[in-house]
Amino acid sequence: MSKSAIVIGAGIVGLATARALSVRGYQVTVIERSSQAVGASIRNFGMQWPIGQPEGKLYQRALNAQRIWKEVLTGANCWFHKAGSLHMAYQQDELEVMEQFVAGSSSERPVRILSPQETLTKSPAVNPKGLLGSLFSEDEMIVDPREAIAGIPGYLAEVFGVNFIWDTAATEITYPQVLAGNKSWTADEIYVCSGADFETLYPEQFRNAPLVKCKLQMLRLEAQPDNWKIGPSLCGGLSLIHYEGFKVAASLPALKERYKTEYPEYLKWGIHVMASQNGLGEITVGDSHEYALTFDPFDREFINTLILNYLGTFAQFKSPKVFQTWHGIYAKMTNGATEIVLKPEDGVTIINGLGGAGMTLSFGLCEEVVAGTYAP
């Protein structure tokens, strides 16, 4: 007789957990408080981003996650594109960080430095003015998070018989029981994948954990005319100081010091700027990072303006028209860890705190947790 499992939350972590359980023969039920996942899992670039992860365990986790993404998206008939990424350099210190990153990377990473002309050949959207070169990586993949997070439940239900219970907020867990008001379910194993809503279940566990919430603002440009494509995802120099993967570069601290002088408002609001294009031809742009437990519910227009102004330093599009703006909120560790995995009682596992790397790492992380191979 197969084991049963309940997963609470149908965002990317919940879906990744449900998939990892299902392929091991579990009868899985997913309980989601909304009619569909509408949190951070759909409010992002859709970037699966190995280049941001340091060598070793996290880089390998990202590559394993990408393998699973391809399997799941193909099964769900969802669009994805392994476009790679371009980080542009317009100052010598930016180029030096990129060169040091390539020199410090293992042979497993498909990264190289491109000349200005090679960069412009990779993407017609790159701003050529003052361009010194770029860092190109083949690893990065784009999905449309709205389509993927909406489509994967159907795939899991059809292929593995996963039962999704929507519009139902789990309010209490007393193993082996999950309660939602006067409704209840039981299972052999329970997984809590509640994202930024970490106050409802096991509040004491979360209160004592090194967790904070992060609010990010993003924008989307309209579908580009004439089916125009930007090629790889595009990044400016500010992204070099955002991702752990680039810390291998010895001159990174000096670059950050320059940015503190030249871009103080960008660093104050945690802004680094990237652009990715989805299958509809729309271009997603962002983002900023504010940290707190409670946020002003209104977006700050000046942050969007800062993002667009910096975007113009390294990218130019056929149509720059913004047609959507929004913000997302995710849970992030404050102690430098990349996730939190807790067992508040026998039979119950909490997976949370992936920060901005949920799309990059979730499938790999949840595979490890369910397989019993996870090590912090």
C-alpha cells in the first residue's frame, strides 16, 4: 500500500514537493488557500538562473532543478527557452569582475567573455554605446511563471493522480491531521510550503527562525513588434553585486564601493536590473528589494523609474511601452542560508526561505528533501 502525503501550498516549492513525492509513489494531496497560486511564484522573471549560484552544491542543485523543470514543462505543454544570459560591461572594473568570474569557474560552467561585436551578435537589444564586452552563460532558462504555475497542477493531476484542493486555507496541523476550519485530512507525511505566509502554521517555529520578507517591484513591457527577440536574458553591472556566484571575483568589493558612490539610491532600495523575454514576446524587467515583516501596500513610482533609467544604460527595445507593474513578496533567510528545512513534529516538514532563488532551486531542493539526501 502506497504512502500518502499532504502538501500545503501550490506555489513553486509546493509543486516541486508534490512532484518529488509523486515520482516515489506517494498518493499526494495539495491544499492551496487560493483558487490558483498568485504569490511570488508567478510574480517573477521566470528565470531559472544557475549563474547566480556559487560552485558546488548550489550550482549542482540548480542544474538538477533545470532538468526537472524541462521534464515537467514538457509534460505540461508549457513554453520554456534555454536562452542563456548576457551581463554587459561598460566600465573596466565590471569587465574585470566578469573575467575573474570566468577564470574562477569550473570547466562545468559554460561561460565565456564576449567582445562588443560578439555581444551585439548575441542580442540586438544590447546598448552598443560604450560597450566593452560581456559575460555570456549558456545555462540560464526562461519560463513564463504565470503559465507554468497554472499548468503544472494539471500535469501532476493527470500523470500522478495528485489531488488539488483549492480555496482552502489550512489553519492547524496536529500530525497526522491537517485542519481547515471544520474540514480535516490525514496523511503519513505532511509538508508545509507556505512561502511568505509563515505566520499561520507553526508560528512559534517561524518566529524563532532567521526569516524576513522581501518586497520586490517589477514591470512588464508589451510584446515586441514583428516578433522581435532579444535573445538571452540581459543584465547590467549591478547584478554582479547581487548574486553569490560572483563572489569568486577578487575585485568585486572594489566594484561595490564604486557603486555605493555612483548608485546610492539603487543600493538603498536593493535595485539591480535584468530583462527577460517570454514566449509571448513580452519583456519582464526588475527589480528592487525591501526587507521587513509588513510593507506599504502601494508601489513606489520612483523605484520603477530608477529601474527603467538603469535599464536604458545596457538595453534598448523596439517598444519600451510598460503595460503592467506589480510587486511580489517572498520569504528570505537573514543568516545567509539559502533555505530553511524544519521538522516541527514527527511526520511534518517545513520547506521555506528560498528568497529570490525559488524558480532556480526549488525542484532540486525538494527532490533532495523528499529523497532524504538533503544536507544544510
